[in-house]
Amino acid sequence: MLNKNGQAILGVVASLLFLAFALLFGISEQPLQLFLVVFVLAPIVFLITFINTDAALILLIFSMLLSPELKLAEVPQRAVVVRVDDILLFVVFFTWLAKMAINKQLGLLKHTPLNAPIGAFILVCLVSTAIGILAGRIHPIKSFFYLLKFIEYYLLFFMVSNNIRSKEQVKTFMIAFLITCTYALVTVGPMGRVTAPFEGPKGEPNTLGEYLVILFAVCAGFFLYHPSHTWRFLCAGLACYIFVTLIHTLSRSSYIAFIPMYLSLIFFTRKKKVLLIGALILGVLILPARMPQKVVERIERTFVPGRVYKPIEGTRVALDEAAAARVETWKWVIPRWLRRPLLGYGVSGLGLIDTQYARVLAETGIIGLWIFLWLMLRIFRGSVYVFIRLLKTTVSAD
């Protein structure tokens, strides 16, 4: 086993190695070259994971935002795309399982309140998809890769929850998140409609926007509670830069998510509450006049004369194309779900559905939706429990 200095060096080397590969992906346009890089990277990641799992997790933290994409095949309706972090995650997870099997003192999977709903949701996804494939409704290759996408993040949860043993590990991982975020911000820059690095000309601005909302909350937490004045200053500056970049993602869902996130900071914090409220009031007064025109147009386009719907009886709401598509999605999904209400059509059985709850309902039926809501409730209850424990600890320390 490596000492702490050796683990830190290994984590840094692993992260720099990934950045080098990511840059190579970013300038490479030949799929063959991309696959060769993956096949070279996978054995190295295997060795890093076997030596020290923390270093592999740091590598995954970098890869989840900074990974390029591999286009594997064309299937009906859209291409099958796999990100480099998808491949690395499976390499890390199965290497970790092998390491755990060899080193028996590491034990089995830890029990958490999320194990049961996660296992049940994976099971219903597999069953509904298998039924869809046997009935000839689903393209097997397409559903296989979408199932991998569903499952891999649950695997990551199991691996992290089983590997965390100390506050020092959490601190290391949080620093890795902040470094990753800073690198992404410096790379994309607040110009145009920003997206994560290495995602190509189109990218996924919504993904970056949601990531930035979470990291803004993390930076705000460090600013409010970290004992070091240097860390508070750095996190305050990073939070400001995150906010500027978040605006330029033009992601309306991220704008909406930012509101309850910031209000939660005000409600739950016991420190600098007046400062947060003052920043909110100042933002409300200044931002409307200083907001970039493209952001104003993006928000205003949500409710403009266009297709008219009646979401509530007697009320007519004019929506733009993107917002109207969400309404159309539900109107399209409901009658089809009623034909297979219990288990739905299987993962990817009805093609691309760009609304989470409608997608879960269509693909896994009412059983899958119930399990998914059960999982969300468990996450919420777990978060409340952790918050109450931290609050008690803080009160005792004071």
C-alpha cells in the first residue's frame, strides 16, 4: 500500500495522464485513433485502480466532465455514442471488484438506504427491455448501450460509497472536483453558448449547466464554512466565475435549478445569511439591466406567441418550440403508456424522450416510475438525515 504522499502523487499522475489523452482526443478526428487511445488507456487505468482505488476515482472525476465521445454505430433515430468516461468507469469498477475479491478484508458491498431501490430499478429496466427485444420492438445494440448508461452511474455510487472511509478522502475528491471545474471554465471561456471541453461543435450545454449549479453550491459552502481565509477567497472567486459561465450556457433548466439551490443556501446556512440575502437583492436589481442580450432572448423565447396549449382548463399559454416539445412529449407518451401500463416498452423502446419522468414512465411503466420515485424519496430522506447530523455536530462544536 502507498503512503499518503504516494497516493497523492499517483492521483496527480493519473489526472495529468487523462488530460493528456483528452487533449489527444480533442485534436483527433479519426475513430481508429480514438479506439487505439482507449485500448492503451484501459490497461493503465486497470493498474492504477489495482494499486490505489482513490487515484482511480480522482481520474473518474476528471473524466466525467472532460471526456470526448466515441461514435460507435448508427441505429434508427440516432447514433450510438460512448464517452471515454463510460469505458473508464467499467474498467475501474470491475478492477475494484477483482481487487475486493482478492483482498477479502475489504468486505462486501456496504448497506445503504439506496441499495434496494437501485437494485429494483435496474431489475425492472432489464426485464422491460428484455421483453421489448423479444417482442421485436427494440433495437438490441441501441438498448444495450442505453442500459449501460443507466447502470454505470449506479455502479459508481456503489464503488464510492464502499471506498469512502475518512474525511481526508472526501477533501481530496472535493479538491479534484474544484480543479476539474476550474479547468473546464478556463477551457470553454464565457463566450458564445458554452459547453464542456472536447464535446465537439454541438456539445451538451445543459449538462455543463447542471454541473455548474452543483459546483456553485459546493463553492458557496466552502466560502461560508471553511476555516481558511485563502480557501474562502478562492471559492468566492470561483463561484462568481461559475455564475458568469452558467449564464452563457443558455440552459433554462439550469437557470431554474439555480433558484431553489440558492434559496436553500439562504434557508439552511447558519453563517453569513445576511450576505447571501444581500447578494440576492443586488443581483435582482442589477442583473436585468446587465444581462447579455442573448440570455434575455433565451428566457423571453420560453413564452412567446407560437403553438398554444391548454395545460390547465380555461388557460391558454403560448410557448416556444423547445418548451412546447415538453408538452407534446407528455401528450405523445400517455396514450402509448396506457397500452403497456405495467412495464412499458423497455429502455429506448420509444426512441428519444427528452423528459425524465415521461421517459421513465414510457420505458418501465408504472412499476418503474414508482421505484424511481422511491429512489428519489430515499435520496431526499438521506440528505435530510445527513444535514440534521451535521447541524447537531456544528451546534455541539459551537
